[in-house]
Amino acid sequence: MSFLELNNVHKGFGPANARTEVLRDIELRIEEGEFVAIVGYSGAGKTTLISLVAGLIRPDMGKVKLKGVEITEPGPDRGVVFQNYSLLPWLTVFENIQLAVDQVFPKWSEEQKRAHIDKYIATVNLTPAREKKPSELSGGMRQRVSVARALATEPQILLLDEPLGALDALTRATLQDEIVRIWEQDKRTVVMITNDVDEGIMMADRIVPLSAGPNATLGPSVAVNIPRPRDRKAINHDPEYKEVRRQVIGYLLGEGGKQRTAVSRKLILPDLLPEDLSEPRTLYGTKRKPRRRSETKREQVEVEA
Amino acid sequence: MHWFHRFKLDSFLYPLLGIGLCLLLWYGVAGKSTVTQTKDDWGDTVTITKRHGLSADLPTPAETWEASRSYVLEPFAKRGELDQGILRFTWLSLVLVAQGYALALLLGVPVGFCLGLSKTFAKMFDPIFQVLRPVSPLAWLPLGMVLFLSAKVEMPGGTAYTASELAAIFTIAICSMWPTVLNTAVGVRAIPQDYLNVAKVLKLSRTKTLFKVLLPATLPYMFTGFRLSLGIAWLVIVAAEMLTGRPGVGGFLWQQYNALSYAHIILCILTIGIVGFILDRMMSLVEARFKTA
Ligand SMILES: Nc1ncnc2c1ncn2[C@@H]1O[C@H](COP(=O)(O)OP(=O)(O)OP(=O)(O)O)[C@@H](O)[C@H]1O
Ligand SMILES: [Mg+2]
């Protein structure tokens, strides 16, 4: 039994007649302490995958299990760093984290909680911004607050949804190192979503590519056996780096890049009943206008994308 | 120097010019009196004041000022129940408005929350609200009178509300509540899913979600509603006071209309307008504060 398991998970959105199948047949096993990066196209369903693990949505089919227990609802044992920070704008940095800490450690004394919060603010190097509101922070700082909030609840697993997606390359590099440093302190399990293969290789133990949507699925995972600490400048010449990169990108551009043709795209063909001239016209409008049968009956035709 | 720059002549001069033009127009429309003195058949002097003009009985600006002077210059004087300084009347009206308005907010915010949170609630009551919303205060007041006809509410402080007061408060509340209800509902529906996800992941309890997430997130919308509601509450006061004959700006206006002193009507209109403007400005300031938060 793995720490986190996704077995045959399917997820789609929308009512039956206008449905998008987002994820299909997701199989993923993650061991405790592992740092896994999921790399995929934009709109493939990466956030959907994270939300499934977070418990914010339920799979249509299959099971998501943490330590063998099925995940049915969200909970603070899974710390989530959302794609768009999701800080509450009316609270300061400290208060945002405090909201989480108050909830998870209700029995602690005020003093203990304060020290705990300050520790995590310091971990992400934000002590000077402690009393600032999110609107007064830069994108990178907000992202760090979001990471600190997730860490402060001491979750069993950390779910990062493109935590560095909105940042410039330089800030990104700094924060990558910071997240890896924090992870190495207590080796908590991390699932990180990213759209940048290099970021995955820099940070993760293993990279799992997610094919293009709709009907995305996970490709074969690629282990990154580059010793830590990884040197950003030297890594480009590492043969292992080149190999991992070749495999992941190879999958994403090749097999995983093809759009599935099994998508049922709906074509409603005109299907008219001719006007019936024998019906009399009445005051209340006529019944004899041509009737569009397709309004009552839907026909579905599968097309190649 | 800073002060001077902020109130540049432009932003001062043009409004003044506008006011001047309006006064001129007013003067043009208003009636002027000509006083003729003749000797009647008995040899006594008789003064005949004749008014003529577009609207013969409408007083000119100067006449209005002359007639209103004592009310404006001694704004807190009390000479009788319906003969008080203008600010004293304003205060009486404001107190009544405050009570009705407070009731409107107290009812409006929870109703707005229910409307925004529950689809079922919205489906059940939204049509009713849409029907009640455009009903005029003039229509509500008689109903309020009937409702509270035999009611007498004794407050612990020793103050008691009469039927007409209760009816007025009821009317103000029910008329001014709708912007708060609707804006709160819109605000609740506009809460980003992200904030709700945060609450869910942390497993905040229902009350904690309400007070820590939903309420602060809707505050800016609520304050827009509060501002619009205050505008309506102030609008309703005149109707309420007219029909109940309570002392206040509206009551004074009605009484002066019955007494045919038109200058005082104009005084009341200006007072109501200016007070309404100041209230709106104050609420805008509060609203702007919450917008940026
Ligand atoms: N609640 C929802 N209702 C309907 N469709 C949804 C919902 N959530 C996601 N989708 C659809 O699922 C697909 C995948 O969305 P998702 O947000 O998971 O993509 P993503 O991989 O995270 O994209 P990005 O890289 O841009 O963040 C999209 O086509 C989106 O329209
Ligand atoms: Mg996403």
C-alpha cells in the first residue's frame, strides 16, 4: 500500500448532454516522503487532479486513498497551495496563517500559536511583511505566504498547484530552491503541479507527465536520479537531466500530445417535420409550422478532432 | 498651499456659477409683488400687494430667505411643536430615519445572505421581493398604520412608540431594505470559489466560515447596498412624516403647505436635499474604505 494512491480515477464535468471528460483512468502511487512533479499542458486537468486529492471534488469513478483511507472530503491533513494564492485579502500575512493554525491546533496556547506562525513566516523569509495585507505584496511574496500557510498546518502531504506559475524566471529559481530547502527539512510528501519540465527536474524525485486534454491521463513516470543539492548552472550538462527531459518531453509531444478523438463532439443535424397544411390555423397561433424534431430528439455523431 | 491646490478655483467657481444660474432662473419664474397705495373712499390709505409673474405665488429667492431666516439662523430654537429651528427638525427626522434604517439593515443583511447562499430560498422569495420592491412608501404607510393601530411598544428606557411612529419606522424599513438585500445577495454570489476552497480545506465550521470568510468578502457589496438604502430611507421620511403629521422636516413641510407659506416649503426641500447629499457623501467615504480593503 502506497502513501497516496489513485486507482482508475475518472472525472468529467457538466450534464450528460454537454459533458467534458477531463481525466480518465488515472493511476498514481506516491510513497511517503516523495517529491513528485506532475507536468502537463494547460487546461489538461492538473488542477482537477489536485482538487481530487484535496477532496474538493469527488471522482466519478475510481478511488483516491491516503494511507489506505479513501478521501471523501477536504481536510487540513492535506495542505494545498492553490494556483492563484487564495489568500484572504482582508487579513494580513500573519492573520491569514493564523486562521489556518487556529483551526488545526485549537488546543495550543496563544503564545505557542504565535511562535509557530512566526516560525513559518520566517521560513519563507517574510518576517518584514508580517503585518502587510496581500494587496501590498508582490506575486512571489503572496505565493510564499500561501506556502507558509500550508506548511503551518503541518499536513501529511503538501499539494502545490503551479505554485510558481505566475512568477518571472529569476524569482521562480529562488523560490524553487526555497521550497526544496523546506521540503528537505522534514521530507514531507509533496505533489507539485507544474507546466515547466525543467522546474520538475530541478525539484522532484519523479516526474509524471499528464497527457493533453480532454480525456487526459498520466503517462509513464520518469525518476530523476540527480543527486541533491542540484546545481542549477551545472544541471544543463548532466546526461541524466538530458535523458529525463527527453523522455518527459518525448511523451508530452508524442503519445501524450495527441488530442483524443474519442471525444464526443455534438453535431445536431437538422431534422425537420414538414409543415402540415391540413391543420387549421387557430387564434392561438398555429400548430402547423414546421417542427424541428431535433429539439425533442438529440442525435449524436462522433467526429475526428 | 496644499489645501488651496486641492480646492482649485475651477472646482469652486463652476458650481457657484451653476447655483447662480439656477437662482436666476428661479427668480425669473417666481412671482414679484408690486405694492400700490391708494386712498379708499373713506380717505384711509390702503396698501394693495399684487403678485404677478409666471408663477405668481412662488416666492423669489430673496423672499424665501427673508421668510426662512429665523429658522436658519436659530437652527435649534423650539417655539412650538411644529415651529422649530430647521436643524432641530432635521435632527428629529434623522432619529426616525436612523431607527427605520437600522431595522432595514438588521433584516436586509440576513435575508440577502439567505438569498445569495440558497438557491431554493432565492427561487421561493425572489419573485415576492421583486413585487414588493417597487411599492411606494405612500402605499406602505397606511398598511403600517393598520398593523400597529393597537400596538404600543414600551422600551426599557421609558420611551414608548406610538402607532404612527411604529408605522413610520416600518415604512422606512421596508422601503429602504431592498438595495441592501439585493446587493448582499449579489455580493455573496460573487465570492470567489478560491476563498470557499480555503474554508473547505481548513474545515472551518459553518459559523466560522460565515464570519471569517463570507461576511468580510461581501462587505464591499453590502456597503454599496447600505448607501443606496440610506438614500431611500431619507427619501421616505418626508412621506412618512407628512402622513403621520410628526414634527420633522417632512411634517413641517406639510404643515407649511397647509398654511400656504410657500417659502418654507422651499426651505424644507433645500434642507432635505442637502442633508441627503451629506449622508450620501459620508456613506461613499465608508464604502470607498471597504472597496480597497
Ligand atoms: N468546475 C468545473 N466545471 C466545468 N468544467 C471544469 C470545471 N473545472 C475544470 N473544468 C474543465 O476541466 C478542464 C481542466 O481544467 P483544469 O483547471 O484542471 O486545468 P489545468 O490543467 O489546471 O489548467 P491550467 O494549467 O491552465 O491551470 C478544463 O477544460 C476546464 O474547462
Ligand atoms: Mg490549473
